[in-house]
Amino acid sequence: MIYSKSFIRTLKELPRGVNSVNQALLERGSYISQVGSGIFAYLPLGLAVLRKVEGLVRGSLTQIGVQEVSLPLLHPAELWKKSGRFSEIGRELVKISTEKTDEFVLAMTHEEVITQIAKEKITTFQDMPLILGQISRKIRNELRPRGGLIRLKEFKMQDAYSFHSNEEQLDESFENFLKSYRQIFQKINLDVILVKADPGIMGGSASSELMMISSAGEDLIYLCPKCQRAYNADSAPKDNTCPVDRLPLKEEKAIELAHVFKLGTKYSESLGLNFRDRDNQEKPVLMGCYGLGLDRLIAAVIESSHDDKGIIWPEAIAPFKAYLIDLEGSFGQEVYEKLEAAGIEVLFDDRKVSAGVKFADADLLGIPNRLVLSDKTIKDGKIEIKKRAEKESRLIGIDEVASVINN
């Protein structure tokens, strides 16, 4: 991408009313734009990051057998009435009435719809296990949106739903998702802990959260300093003591990144999803559901990976691999084209502004590799390269750039 032709307009000052690091840096870096309270638009740079996150998540879940679907945002209210959640959920559930007889809800999750769809395909134990999933937008009438991308009214989420004939299958799916989510977080350098949680409005027999300890978090967790067992506020022992080590639990703020549930038969019973077992007996299908918030993941990365100059993106989800600066304005276009041809995603800063402005924007945007051309380096066939997370730069041959960045 050529900077002068892009939609990038960085800001020096903190946007008014912003009180979270992730929102401040994303808005200053022209990644997102706030449309309303808890509602954000992704600009070209931000969309590039979001797509990288989607690709990372999609690739990981495909490996554990998730078949991708695309489910509607608009749901007939009748389905939610059958499950009981139409009346159980408060103002967070957005309800729409177009006519006296036409009632809908906007999806904050998709258990009802996916259960109804599964009835068309599942008839016997041989049809399972089955896992269907998607990456889609959700709507939640959040009364107090906050934390930038951490708590939103409209958000992008990966959600998957598993169907089983026995508890062993459900347990295996539950563990596979936890493992897959951990691998995703490892690839973007997020340290997470497993937290025992209350199923809440989702229902079911058990649930666990993967959370990142952060001062920006809105959730309180209680952590054993010895065995590292953790609980959320709804599931913590009443005496606030670890049941294993008998030590006082330490209170921490945390960001919830993923949540897994053993739903059991809550939705299959209410919506009539049954199967015939090996003895030809009809039984309700066992279900699980698994969710990861993509916007929240982006926010968590920034909260954990930034400095006083800007964002420090991990390579896996950075919008570009390199930020190219040509101080003399002579060979930049040629190098840019060579890098693009070699498959390196490059943002070429071709603006007629000072070197200081270009360096400041490179730091703010957080692209992993900064490349600087000058008359002095060009004479020696060299280019300066600096990792965003490192202080020192070094010179390498111009022809080496692609291999150095790729490796």
C-alpha cells in the first residue's frame, strides 16, 4: 500500500473521551472510527488486522473438525421462546416487532437457530459427533459499553456448536476447543489462564473461560498463588480460599477472551433435537458451544503489547509486515515493488513530510519491521531494518530483505 493514496490519517492527540489504551492507539493510528457508544467501524488498516485474526482462528478450528456455516443475524422470536431465553434475558437482547404477529430478535448468540438446523440432519448416533461453526457479527444491547473494543454493542465473534451422542464425545470436543484456543493465543503472544465459570444465560452443566490478566479488564477473577487455579466471581469458593492448597485467593482484573460450555440437553430438549442410540432408543442430543471474541482479542493484544510510542503488533496479525521509509525519495518505489513481488506486505511511506513524522507514524502503527533507505545505505547496497519491539537497527543487503523478514 502507498501511504499517500491510503485512507490513513494518524492523530497526535488522544481522541476526546477515550479512556482505554486499545481505543486510543487504534483511533490515533486510523485503525477504527467510533460511530456511537460501543459501535465502531473498521477502517482499511483495522480491517486488515481483523482479517488476519479471522484467518488465524479459522485455520486453527478447521484442524479440529469444525465445518463452517453462515447463520442469520435475524431470528424468529418463536425459537427463543421455545428455549425460554426470550423472557430470561433482559434488555441486552434486542427484540424487533414489525407486525403484531411478526417478532424477531437480533442474534447475540446462535444456540436456538443451530439446534433447529441440526434437526434436519441428525437422526441417529451415527450422525455424531458433529461440529458447526462460524465467524459472524453479534448484537448485544450493552448498557455500559466500555474499554474500547473490549465491551461492545456490535461485535465480531467466532462461535461453534457441537452435537454428541454421549458424554465422552462432548468431553473430547470441550478439550479440543480449549487446546485450539490456547494455540491461537500462543501465536499472538497472549498469556491466558483457565478460569472456572458459571454457565449463566447459556445454561448447561459446566463452562470455562480463557482470560488474560490485565488492568484493562472488566472481569474480576480469584487466583490461587500456588496452583494457579482460577475462578470468576460467580464460581469462587465462598470462603475465598483455594480448595486444594487452602491459601487465600488473590483478586485480579482480567479480560475474557474465549468461553466454552457443556450445554448438555438444554436446547435439544426444548427444541426437539433427538437421536436414536445403538439400542434404537430415542434420546436428546448432547451439545456444547464455544466462542471467541475477535474484537476483544485485538484489544487484548494492544493492551498487552504497546509502549509510549504506539502499538507493537505480533507478526501473525499485523496489517503489513514492513513499513518502508525512503529518506531521499529516490529508490523507495523500486524497493517497494520488489518486496511486493516477493510476497512481502509493505506500507510505503512516500509522503513529503519530515523523517521525524514518518518515524513517529511507524512506531504508532506498530508494523513489525521498519525499513529505511538513505543515500548512504543505498551506495553500499544496504537498507536499515529495525524490529518494532527492539531498540537497535541494523544494515542488511537490499536483496536480503525478503528472506530476512520471512524468516
